[in-house]
Amino acid sequence: MSVNGRVIRPAVADCGPFQLIFIAVKSYHLEEAVKLLEPCVGEQTFLMSLLNGIGSEDLLGRKFGHERVVPAMILGIDAQRNETGVRYTNKGVIHYGVNPESPSQNLEELDEWLSSSGLACSKSDDITRSLWQKFMINVGANQASALYGVTYKGLQKDPEVRKLMFAAMEEVVALSRLEKTGLTEKDIEHWDTVLETMDPDGKTSMAQDLAAGRTMEVDIFAETVVRLAAKHSLDVPVNRMLLEKLGG
């Protein structure tokens, strides 16, 4: 594969167990990845999921133990994928934190390794809130860009696209209040400042999937919003529409 035109040939090691495993697959490939990971996971292994959505950590925790799963996400990345590699302008930052399902989780050794790794990382005091921030962004930006078939420029400038993006995000904020995960309207405002730094010609991951004819992750965006909202009798018409349009 190539990264920004540079061919990368990663060394292939014997199959573990490893101390740290990054999981960066599409949501619909996670169960298959879990099967492949089984011989790679030992007593001292940490699993860091970088998947979109808010459900992968629970699946991994039920399989390998919540004490081994470090909730994480990337914010600010604008990678563009093709058949042979990726290109990016912004690397983004990995946000991670203690798993709320395992509050005594000790990440000191992991903290030290990440700080010396050269990776852009930030430890969150409330990783659940951070995951919901990314979830809100994906629900709004990914789905609006896919529905209208636009690049980041459309998300930055087109009034109709922006109206839909913000409306979908507002439903996530309303749901967050009921789920007690801490989002407010200020999180939407903050995203808009981050959005301005994105390459106008770049595309969200969902817009890339749509253009390439790949399966889109509507199940972990609009479908998840609709499912969780039903628990609270919360009306989420924008995400219901997005689920119907993009998930059909």
C-alpha cells in the first residue's frame, strides 16, 4: 500500500500475543477481525479500536474483557482512500481514555509508549463524551456529504448541506442529554471550527464509500440514533430520513 505516494511495506511479525493492537476496519468487518485477533491477544494486550460509531468497544470487551479494551477515536483526519493506499493533509489526533466498563484500568505504560511513539495522541478525562463527539460529527457530516454527494467544501459552504448536517447533529445532542453522555450545542460549534481546517477537495469516509460503491456505515450512524432514540421515545425525523435514504 502507499501513504501520500510513499510505498509502505510493513514487516509481518509472528502472531503475538502483542502488547497493543490498533483496530482500524469498517464496522461491518469487525466480527471477522475479532476472529483473526484471537491468537494475537494475551494477558497483557491492550486493544484500541479506532472504528467509527459507539459500539465497537462493547463488542471487543465482551469478547476479550473490558479491561483490555482502550476506547479511542481519531478527530481531524482527512484521509482519502483508493484501491492501493491513502492520501491525507491532516493526520488527526488519537483521543483515548480509561474504559468506563473497567474504571481501575491502568494505562500508565500505554501512556508512556504513546507519548514516545510520535503519534499525535491526547488522553481524555471523559472518553465516553469524546466518542459521542465523534459520533455526532459522523452522524451529521458523513451522512450529509453522502446524501448530497459533496466534498468538505460542500459541508463548509453549501447552506442546504450545512442545514442538514447541523439538524442531524442536533438530534444526537438531544439524545446525548437523555443518555447522559455530556454533549451540548457548543460541540456543534466546535466541530464547525474544525471543519474549516479540512481540505475542501477531500471527502468524508462515507462519501468515499458511496463514490467507490462500497457498503456505507449507516447502521452505526442513523440506525444507531433511531434505535437509541426509541428507548427514550425521542423523535429523530432527520436521522429516520437519512436511514431511509442511505440505508435502503
